[in-house]
Amino acid sequence: MSEQISKVLAYYKSTNFDYEHFWSGRKALALHFGYYDSPTDKHQASLMRMNEVLAALAHIKPTDSVLDAGCGYGGSSLWLAENIGCEATGITVVPYQVKRAQQEAAKSPSVAKLSFIEGDYSDTGLADASVDVVWGVESIVHCEDKEAFVKEAYRLLKPGGRLLIAEYLLREEPPLSTAEEKEMMPFLRGWMMPDLLTPSRYKSLYQKAGFNTVAVHDLSNKVEPSLRKCRRNAILAVPFVGILERLGLIDTIRRDYTIANYELYDTFKAGLWQYKVVVGTKSQASAIQR
């Protein structure tokens, strides 16, 4: 087990209560941000709307098979199977998330189309050319070697398959200054993210792996209300996290996570990062890379 995977396991163990009770919801089961079509949209609806928007960007069809890389509680996989009718396999290194996703799948009318496994999305052990879509929604941010993940996704995809990554991408121009990089650190540290990439860096990794077309979509404006909600959730807790840690009521991970929830909106508004989606398509004529 890599050091980064160990950190991710510790992170989700420490923050599970916060995600379950203050964010994901029993219906959406989401660990990602929401997509707001209107200021009056509700949080849970926005989380599920994000699945719908991303599925359209990846051109997911009922006949497709999807690998949900870093599936969390399985919310996106469940939505895809129930609303599009495709097959969905979720993979995560977090054992509790696998168990929870399996429990939720057992209640679903689409249970036959769903499966969840414990494993590393950068080294899945799954067969070459076995899926139509690899779906990485706010999960690849935890990956220390993003090039390895993109290469693995390319191997797994059938000719014509699509890789979708939705996450927080650094500003392209001008590059972040040293002071701005320092400003980003509480966000990165608190969410156990080794680094964030720029859109051009992701496009380079996709092209190097063999994807013949790569498109980048900016969803920042639609996601901003969700970022504000994340900050509001943290605003009352931030002044007390130091005291709670000293009393042994929270650990360092949960302290840093709460601070990150507060800081992320400031770094977003400062223009240091945007919420973008990178979609790459594997050529229909592609030979499997080994």
C-alpha cells in the first residue's frame, strides 16, 4: 500500500461523519459538488444534476459499461444505472465505502447492473478494453501519479471509449506565484490532494496516453453555489477546531479538512483554480497498449 493511499484511507475514516451528515445525503450519496441551473435549486437535486450533466458530456448510453473510479458511496454509479440503464462498476480503496455502496445497490431496482470492488483505480487488475467509460469525479485529485491513472484508463477502455475527469484545475495563465501556491496549501492539505493540474497538463497526459481527441469544459459558474454551501458548512466550526483538537474531540485530519472547506471558496474566487471537466476519446482503431 502506498503512503498516499494510506493517507486517503485515514482521511475518509476521519471525515466520514461530516460527509454523511452534512453533504452526501441519503438519496444522492454524493461526495462531489453540485451543478446549479438556478439559484433556487436544492442541494440534493444539484448533486444528482451533476451526474446528469457529466453523463451527457461523456455521451453515456444504456449499452455502455462504466468504471466509476473512486466511487465513494456509489452515488454516481447508482444514478447511472437507474437513470441511463448502463452497467456501472465502482472501485475505491476505502473498504467502508465499498460496503456502503453494496448495501445501497442491493436496494436498487438496477442491482443487476451494479458492482463495487475494493482496489486502486490506477492499477485495477481488470481486463484490457473492458469498459466504455472511465468516470473520475472529484476523486483523481487524491492520486499522486495522475499519469499512471490516465494510462490505466486508456488500457481499460474499448476503442471509442471515453475518459471523464471532473475536478479542480489550476489557473493556466499566469501560472500561480509562490505566494498563491502557499495560499492553496490549506485546501490541498485538508483534502489530502498531493497536487492539482492545469488543463493543458491534463490534455498533455491524455494525448501521451493515446487519446486522439480531448475536450475541456468549464463548469465553474454552475458549481459556485455548491462551493459557497461548503464554506457555510464550515464557517461556524473553523473558530473552534483548535480547541476541539486539543480536547481530543477531533483529530488533525478533521481539523485540516474543516479549514480546507472554509478556504476553498476564497482560492476559487481569487481565480487560482476552476472547476473543469476533461473528456478524452480513444480512437476507434486503437490497438490496446500494454
